[in-house]
Amino acid sequence: MDLDSLRCFVAVAESLRFREAALRLGRSPAAVSDRVAQLEDDVGQILLLRSTRRVSLSEAGQRLLPHARLMLEQAARCGAVARGDDRPLPYALVLGTRYELGLSWLCPALPALRAARPERTLHLYMGDTDALLDRVETARLDACVISSPRLRPGLRAVALHEERYVFVGARGGPTTAAEAEGARLLDATSDLPLARYLLDALPDGRAWRFREHLYLGGIGAIRALACMGEGVAVLPRYFVEADLAAGRLVELLPELPLRADQFRLIWREQHPAEAALRALAAELAALPLR
């Protein structure tokens, strides 16, 4: 299989733009398009779905992409092997996570992870849980770090850290169902993914009904409004530890243990770099959450 055609295919598959891929490769868009067309003829499958507005990967393209990357990495290593250079093969992984976890934990960890394995390059992508899982399934991400309790079919996971939650407010807040009726609940979306950790733990079995809900999309915005006294919320303890210590937030119902979850590294089955992903999982598990 022609490596130059594979190189053009990978560049387009990663950017989903022929012009951007051409700039990256130092080619013309027409030359890159011709190489991809030649590869499609070689494999007998349409790899890229083209329209006047966008480019996307076909199912065949999604299947081929991780193997194409691996072939290019192996080819790049051939010269070093011939010279007797036994350094590890350079490789790259694209890791997805939620914005807040990426900013507070993964970004600060990159220098240590790079020092541990200089041959590895880690790229980060931020998104919401469903978008991250979609990208893992379609080979646009090698793996993602999330705390989703349900694993989709065809995916594998390794637990990294337990994620504990705390019910908080800036100036106190409800401790009974009656008091909840006068409070505003802050959460990410209308299905209350964070409040569920509290509601599922309430001992009397009665669902609390709050005066109103406000949906903010992510824990960073929720924390900001909770600190402003604009409502109460359930948030990861690691994320608000400094706010609790400084008195910006108060833990409500401290005697009630909320249901815990786990951060996990998730990737698709039969990933060609599974050994590297399991090694990364072990490294991430050794890094404390922050």
C-alpha cells in the first residue's frame, strides 16, 4: 500500500479539510485529493464523504484511520531500526475530556507525562460527554477521560480515580425537602446529571422539588454561580475543595454520603494502540486529581 497516499488520507481525516491537509503536507489540494482517490481505488472503498461544504469519514475510513496511523509510524521508524537505534517508536494519541477536567488536571500533567515517555505526544480535545464518546467510536479520538456511568457497546475502560460529590451553597441552603422548595438548583442539563448524586442518596425516598432549575452546561459555570450565591449545586469534591476551605462554599448535608462515580479512560475495542492506552491509564491513575 502506498505510504504517500496513506499520509494524505490521514492528514485529511484529521483535519476534515483538503486545504488544511495540503498546507500541512506542502502539497496542492488537488494533489492531496488525487492521492486519496488513488487509495480509495486501492482498497475498493469510499474513505471520505465529500460535499461542497464538508468532508467526513465514511465507515470504511473510520476503520482504516487507526491502522493507517500505525503503518505511518512504523514506516517512520524503519530507518532508525536499520541503524540499530533501539529508542522507542514515536507515536501520538489524541485524548478527549471535559473542559474543566482538562484545564485543572490533564493540562498541568502534560509536562510530567512527556518526561515519562518522550516518544509519546499527547493531543487534547475538549467536549461534552456524548460528543467525546461519539468521537472515540468513530476513531476521531483515541480515548477519552470521563465519568460517564454507562459504557457503550464496543468500548473498553480502565478506572482511574474515584470521583466524590458534595452538595454545596454559598450561604447555606436546603437540608430538607420543604426547604428545597424555596431554592434554585444549578445543574448542567435538564436531566440533572449532577443532582442525581444527591437525589439518589436521600434516605426518605422522596424526590426534592426545587423552586426552579438553572442549566449551565458545565461544572465551571455552575461553581461560579454557586460561589455568587445564585443557587445550590452538586459538584465534584476535588473541584470545590479550595472553595470549601476558603468559605466561599458551604457543604450542605455533610452527614449524607452522596453516590460516588469514577473517572475512566475509555477507548474502542481492537484499538491498535491498546497497549499504549493501558500504559497511559496506569500513569493517569498515579496522578492525583486537582
